[in-house]
Amino acid sequence: MGRAAPEGNAAPRTPPDPAATKAPATDAPGTGSAGRARDWAPTSWQDRPAAQQPEYPDEAALKKVLAELSTLPPLVTTWEIESLKSQIAEAAAGERFLLQGGDCAERFDDCQSTMIANKLKILLQMSLVLVHGTQKRVIRVGRFAGQYAKPRSAETETVDGLELPTYRGDSINRVPFSEADRRPDPQLLLRGYERAALTLNFIRSLIDGGFADLHHPEYWNLGFVEHSPLASEYSRIVESIGHSLRFMETLAGVEVGQINRVDFFTSHEGLHLLYEQSQTRQVPHRTGWYNLSTHFPWIGMRTAKVDEAHVEYFRGIRNPVAIKIGPAMTNDWLAELLDVLHPDNEPGRLTLIHRMGAHGIAEHLPRLIEAVQRSGKQVLWVCDPMHGNTETTADGIKTRKFEHILAELEQAFEIHANAGTYLGGVHFELTGEDVTECTGGARGLSEADLKRAYRTHVDPRLNYEQALEMAMRVARRVG
């Protein structure tokens, strides 16, 4: 993300009421694209069924926290949001490529300088590989600084006969299996905001301080990359880019501008609607409402029903937004989502992230591409090859196979090429750490290796080495 002046004069609003049953009218409605109708307000979703929302036992404590959140400074700015929207529009037109990656669910304990820097490093390394291979500018979007809530398939889980609420992410409840830890705690929303702010501040400081300078990619090296089977290929890419930069600067007689820094943007699933609402603001000199907790929020399949709360909330914000679409998405359902979330065909407004699985993509993706083509709407197509390829080992460990992830990606490129559409991005769950959560890759991790460094409490992630290899495979395919 670029240097951001705070929009501290964003207009505060009456604290949100989680018990509201009817959306109040807004006397300053947003206008323009993306369906910002006069009957929309940041609270209008409260009149709809809302899936995947925690039940707080202390409503007064929740109201107090939400009131505080609604007055705290925004985490991102509208300038950054509009810049991202413009870049997504260029990606949809085939001029850029989007790289989105990060943890399945962030942990508060991972808000450490080394771990944040390592996430930044692997995304920088991957983007360098993609720029070199695709010859396109890359949009870098992290699943960080807000990915603290996760949808779950079951409300509760049972261990040794004790049934308790499911762990829903650090901003909602805690991992240990006790009644006190699994009880939703509104104070965790404040802690999530604070952790997001700390993460953003550190990332901005690194970038503005020259950490992402393309003249010095050695700054990004993860200590263990040199031992990777991919080390020599990565080194050749770095040397090639360095040679090209020096050549251009020699010809021009000056240093190439803007090479000493890059843009980074944040994203998270806009799941916890009261939290998202508390950071939804109007700002001077802009029309409409912005979610200022992140640049790029998305809706998951579990919460994408057209007549329910998440779609109602998302239709009114001016951010670029994304929808995850899987095999259960019907053509009619997708067409309705396009009507509600993308009515004016605003460039850069809507991204569709398909997650079909290696064994289902050939059956389902072509028909959904056809549905979008019939609508006449322009979207950015992105492939998430992670979620549709989750499986469980005989020992009960959740994992993903590298070869299945790669197979889905390869098919995605082929299907889009055959349909005359452009696959303009990839979405990975990954980490800059040396974890063992997905099998396969250059080192051929086996199921037996998973227990060595399996750290996720939710979904398995590609480790630094597997993520870099995946970027190299994508770069060869796009290039």
C-alpha cells in the first residue's frame, strides 16, 4: 500500500445497534455505480437474515465496543481504495495480473515483526517472478490486517462428550476448548482492529523505508530459500531483472522512478457485519460509503445469498469487491448477484474468485463464464485453487495436495483461453514460514511430513517454498 494520509475527518455516525430490526433511512445516500440506492445505509443489512454471525451473550458490552470502533480512525483511505479499483479494471482488461495471498485466518499471536516481514517477502518474491514471466504489472493484495474471522460449516463441535461453539477466528473467540474461550467476546473485535492497525503501520513503514526496492531484492530473501531446489532459478530471475534495471538507468542517465517502492493492498472476507459496519464511512470530497477497514473485501459462498445480509451490505459500499464462487453456484444465482452487486458495470468493481477443485472445474467453470458473458458485464476472473482441494488424511489431518492445486490452475487457464476470457489473477492461502501443511511440491512433502510443522488452526497453507514454486508455474503459463 502506498503512503496514506489519514482521513481523520470521516464523519462519525450514531453507534450501530446490533439489535436493530429495521434499517434507518440515510439522509446522505451514496449515488453512482454499484447499486448504491437511496434505500441503502450501512445498517440496512440488519433487516435481512445474516448467516455466520456470532451470538454475543452480553449485548450491552457489544454495543459499547461497536460504538468505540465507529469513532476510531479508518485503517485505509479512499485514495488507496480508488487506486486499487483502477488497477483491477486494468487487470480485467488483460493489462495487469492480480496476486492475492496470505493466511487462511490470521492469529493475534502472529502480529510480530518477523512474521509480518516474511509474509511481505514471499508476496514480493512471487510478484517478482510473475512480473518477469508475464511481462505484466502485478497487483499485490495480502490476506492480512483483518482476516481474523472465518466462516465455519458447523455451529458447534464436540470433544469427549462436551459440545461448545466452533472456533470462528481470533476476533470472535479463542482456540482452547473451554466454555470461557469459545464464548464470543466483543473485546476481541477491538483487539482485531488494533492488530490490523499495527500490521498496516509496519507494512507501510517497511515499504516507505525502501524494503520493497526492486534494486535490492536481496532484502526480501527468506533465510531458507537458498536451500530450496528452486533457489538457482529464482536467482536467475533476480539477476535478469537487476540487469534490466541497470541497463535502463544507464541509458536514461537517472535512476528509474518508482522502482524503490511498490503498492500493497489489504483484503479480508467481510464476514462479521457489525465490525464491517463500524468502519463504513462517508468522507469529504467523495460520494457514497466506503468500508475503510480494508481495501478489498470479499463475500464467501456461505454468505452470498442474494436476499440476505452480506449481499445487502456489499451492494452499498464503493470498494472493489469480490465473490467466491464454487460448484454450488448456479447460473441464475450468479446472474442475480451481478444485477445486485454490479448493476452499472463499473470498471474494477467486481472480481469473481472461482474455487471449484481440480475434479470439478471442467464441469462448472465453463457454464459460469457463459452466464457472465450473457450478462454483458466485465469482471476480473481470479482462480483460488486452494479451497476446492481440501482433504483429510487417515490420521484426521486437513491438508491439500500441491498437484491438485496446480491441476486446477492449469485447467483454469485452459478453460478461460477456450472461452475467450482472461484469467487475471490467483488467490492462495500461504505463509512465509517453513510450515508443513500441504503435501507435494519441489521437496515432495508426504503425509508423514505434515506433523513436523503443522501450525494452522483452520485451513492448510502453502509454505514459502511451495508458494514460490506455484508462482513460477503460473508465470510460465501466463507468459
